[in-house]
Amino acid sequence: MLIKLLIELPVVSADSCLVMVRRFPTRYNPTRDGLTEEVYLGLHRPGTTVEVKNMLFAYVASYKLDEKTGKYLINYYEPQEYYIAIACVENNKTVFKWGRIVEVYPRSIIHTETIKVSEKENKLNMLEHVAAQGVEEVSSGVSSNPFVCDIQQTEYTEYPYVKRVGYCITWVRGPRIYSIDGLWVSFKIYYYPRPSAIYLEAFEDYDVKPYYSWLRPESQVQWKSAGKKLTPSTITWQTSYLTGNYSDRVYFDVKYVYEYRTGCVTMGFCYAYWLLYPANVGYVTRSAEEPSLPNEVMPYTPPPPPPYAREGRPGSGEIGFLHNQVVETDVVHVSTTITVTLKGVFSVSLTFDFYRAGRDDNQYATPTLPIYSTRYFWRWYLDNNPVTYEVLFAPRQV
């Protein structure tokens, strides 16, 4: 399939803009090294539209018959995620900078996606702009803080350009689960037949300078949110059951990948980019199961069921969250403050978001809530929104 990205550059006072597009690996379109791969790198005038073409293997999961033509039509192509970074320079000074992860859902064998970047989206001076705190001083021993992501280096090269790759694993706060007397509730992720997937926040930075100027060193990364990133599970796992009038917090064990690279283009500019993005979920737990986590078990008083509540009866089953749907909102459900460290390079505290977004399609599913009940009950999604991934319960009299 052919994906065409039409990137509308902002109308800003600048000499030129360096545009970078990198694609994340997917299940059916992996990359050579399992990291992002360069799709495009070029210099353009502000206010112009840049067309980027990406030819990929068309994974076809299912067909449907067009009754008018009698032809079979493909109704699913594998979605792709791209990191798009833009830096506009005037008089050798960066005056506009923007970076974001864009998820593309191809609708046909040739799909066009338009990305509009306005002048108001400049991330040079936003409050979320976070600079690393110099060189980290690492103490010996194991940290008692569960919200630390210590990047372990897996690759480093200096010639012809610098490249550093690593990963870290950390706990990320997720939804709460609720129970009542006579009801047992758990939280489950799947690997087979379709991985469960959630959306977690990624971070980025991008620096552009002329040939004769120095790029910011790796230690001077200035992290900014890159938006949400699809994060699939690599295992089938569920938490222990919660029962009684209580609620508890679910935590995801998440692997984050770190990429740092530099390079130059023939138009006279050099660049550096930093990426920190969630790659997968290892397993899930309740706060009461993991001693290193803060215990977030709380009493739960069932509220009156709303008009849209559904009936439940004695027995066992699983509650899903989406059914053949994709929800793409950027609404944050819950956040976790985590210290990210790269030994000898930087240490910084970042706020990692868990989003009210999800996918249930041919490739991915949402987590589920396995339940077992000895009573009749009411159930409904928090805020009547399935991608809160929270289900409230109340007793039901028969």
C-alpha cells in the first residue's frame, strides 16, 4: 500500500524548515532493527505543503463484497504510526519547532493523510517544555522508588554520526477496578489471538543547526510530549481478583525505548532528535499485589446506577471495552510522574499519561475485566465512556 502524508508547514517568518518523518515498526511492517526508520528528511520553505510517500506491505485481514459491482473490497489495512518533526530556522536561529506522533488508518490501497501544523503549535516556549537536569549522579544499590526508568544502553556509535539506543522498564499508572460484596473482579491483557493495546504518552526533542554550528549535546535534551503511542501487550496476564466494597489501581509494566541520533543533510543543516516511547506492556498488577507500589486500595461505596447501567447476574464472564471501534481522543485519564535517567548523561522527571483511547480491530483488542459473581448487580462504564477502562458496580435486587 502507498501512504501519502501531506504536511502543511506553518506560515512563519523563517528562511527554511527541516522536516523529518520516521515510521515506527508494526506487526506486519517491522523495521530492520526494531526501531524507527527514516521515511523522509528534507528542507522546505515555510507555508508550503510537503508530500511524503511511504510504500508498505498491505496486510489484508478481511474482505467485503460490494453488491453494486460484484467485486471484493478490502476493509482493513494495517494502521501505521509516524514521528513527524519540524524545525524552522531564520538567520541560523530556530524560531519554530514541532514534533508529534501521527497515527494513520489507511482506507484504501493508496491513502492520503493531511497533517496541518499551525503557527500556534510552536513548542519552543511551551510550559510543558522540560530540560534534563545535567549529568546524573547514580548511587549504588537498588532504588526504593518504583517510578524510576533507568535507561540501559544497547547500542552506541559515534561515526559518522552519533547514535545511542537503550530501553528502560517502569510502572505506569492505569485505571481502577471496583468490586462489591458477592462480586470478584480482575483486569486482564492478552497476547493471543490479538494483543491487548493501550495508549501511553511518548516524548521527543529535535534540534537543527547549520553545518558550522554546534548541536545541543545529548545531555541538554529538552523533553516535550509527542502525544499518545499505541502500546501492545506481549503476554496474556491478569491481576488477582478484588472482592468486597473496594477499589484498587491497576499498574502496567511498560518497556520504553530511547533513541538518540544525529546527522546532516546536503542542504547545509545538521540535526539531532531524541525519542522516548512505550514499546510494549509486559504484564499488569494491582497495587495491593506489588510491594514496591503504593497501596491504593480504597473503600468503595456503590453509587445509584445511572439509566444506562446494564444488568448482571450470577456466573462468570469478561467485560470488554470496545467492539470493532477505534477511539482516538487525546484526553488524559490518569498520569504518573517518573524519573528517567541515562547514566552519566541526564536525569529528569516527566509526567507519563495514560489516555482515554483504544482500538478493537483485526489486529488489536482492548484489555478486559474477568468477573465472577454470586449475586445480581448493575454495571456501567465510568462517565459512560468505555475507554476509561473502568466499570462501576452496584447491587441489584431481584
